[in-house]
Amino acid sequence: MPTFIMLSTLTPEGVQTVKNNPQRIREVNTEVEQLGASVKQQWAVLGRFDFVSIVEAPDDSTMARVSLELGSRGTGHFESLSAIPIDDFIASL
């Protein structure tokens, strides 16, 4: 299944939501599954982004739907990157 790296930055509203209900992070991961993708790993990070998530989705369209749905809530900004396994990348050259 294709792998994507999703970089997330919380808006001030999103920060307040997570502060008041830290379990909301896991709830969102469950909602991602309902949209047809799966969060495989996730880290809170320091710097420009707040979270880095490894997500598997059947195709680009599903990942786009996930990003659009999450972004439409106004609690975060999301950037999704398609991750190509290095052996596949080298073989394509």
C-alpha cells in the first residue's frame, strides 16, 4: 500500500483543542481510518511542524480526501508527501 508522510501544524484553535483533550489526537487517527487510510506511526515534533505522521492509503485520491477533510476543520494545516521506498526509486532510474 502506498505510504505518505503527513506534516501537520496546529492552528491556535487546534492547540486549544489538544490542550483541553489530548486524546483528540487518537480520535482524529480513527477518523482517518474511516476515510480509508491508516496512521502507522506518529510523532509530536519541535520546529516548523507539530506532528509527523506516516500514513498508508490505497491511492493519492484517498490521501487527498484525508488532507482536505482534516484541513476543512480549521484546526490544522496539513502537507502530505508521497513516500517512495528507496529501492523502488533506484530501480526507476
